[in-house]
Amino acid sequence: MEKSWKEAIKKVLAESSIPLHYTEISEQILSRGYYVTDGATPAATVNAQLTSSIKHDGEKSPFMRVGKGLFALKNSLATSIALSPASIPDKLEALAESDMESSDSIIQSFGMYWQRDLVVWRNDSKMYGKQQALSKPVDFGKQKGIYILYDHHTVVYVGRSIDRPLGKRLFEHTVDRLGSRWNRFSWFGLLDVTQEGSLREISLNTSLAGLVATLEALLIEALEPPQNRKRGDDFSAMEYIQDIDPELKEREIQNTLRSIEQKMRGGS
């Protein structure tokens, strides 16, 4: 295991024959055990480390930005595959394209097609998500923004959670007229996520172009039109994958233990 984020980043880039997006770098660092963190935003941390090194270390920085969000080691560029879009895997190309311009998107984070039955629904519901599989879970129950309810992949309702947080708003939909009509949901949040995993409001200075780009991105994410290869211009929000509520995990463990106990009693 490396002693710092910087050393871990260098190791991942040294092992790659192509430039990597900072989200891919952070995923490889955690999955390979090159660095351990209890932070909730490892991808953002990696991006900050790379950007800071290039800005402050100048020519002495070991890193080079080869596209918005794409990085490589300087001494590996000569031996890497040509740095053209055709040489970058589709996943990384899409990430790079979504970052090509500076962003003023009002959406800070989002989750797609989360499962209703992985949340313990109550008046102050907690909704857990992770930036990456091995990162710290974040509770988005207090998030504010826009949400979509689905019956599998069919949209049945679109709403907003401004005066009431997202967790409370969705809980209400478990007991109202929509209660039996949805089993998945997506959300697009206005609150930013800190490194510690809490939510915070940030000042928004969004231009008309930024608002239009955000609307385009929301439609692309929700409708998934087959001819759109990227989310939309200026949409730099971080996607979070759903994590099961710890209370449900505990219930599952207890049920398993009871089942084992019953089998042991039956066999004695």
C-alpha cells in the first residue's frame, strides 16, 4: 500500500498504457488496495490531487492532463498508445467528453434506478449511496432536487423535493396513491457532498446556457435515447451507486442466524 494519494495515483498511471479518467484512477486505487481512505468522495480527491500537482508543481509535476478529466504520466506518453479519441476505451471517452468544458451545472450528484426495497422507509428515511464500491456511503435522505419514480423502467411520476427533503418526499409516495405503482427511483440533487460524506448547500451562479445544458442532461439520463453518447454539455455531477440500508443488512444477518439455529435444532 502506498503512503499517499499521489504515490497511489502514480502507480496506477504507470501500470496503464493509456490515459485514465480520474474516476477510473480512484476506482483502481481502491480496488487494488494501493491506498485506503474512509472519505466519501475518492474520485474528487484524486482529481484535486492531480490538478493541484499540475498547477503548483509545474514542470516538476509527474502528471500531464491530456483531456478534461484525463491524465497520464509525463514519462509514459512516449510509449503509450497514441492519444487520440480512437485509442481511448468508450467508457473513458464518454467521461472525457462529458468534462470537455468548464461546468456550471446546478446538479451536484445523482442516482439512477435505485431500488425501492433497499431503503427502510419512514418519515426521515435514509438513502445510502457510494461514489464507488469501496468508498464511504453517503446518506442522501436530506438531499433536495428532482426525482423520478419508475415501474421497472417505465416512468410513472416526476416530482421535486425542495420544501421537504428527498427521503421524506419519497416516503410519502410509499403511502399515497402512487404507493403500489413504483419500485425504482432516480434522483438529481442540488446539495454538494463533502469529503466527510455530509451534504451542504453551495452558491449557484448558473448561466442560461448552463440551465439549458442541465435540462438536456436530465432528459438524456431519464430517457436514455440510444443516439446520445454522453450526458449533455456542462453536466459534471457525480453519480452515486445505491448501497443497501445497514438496518436491512442487519435484518438479513439475523434471519440467516435464526434459519441456521432452526436447522440445527431440527437435526438434533
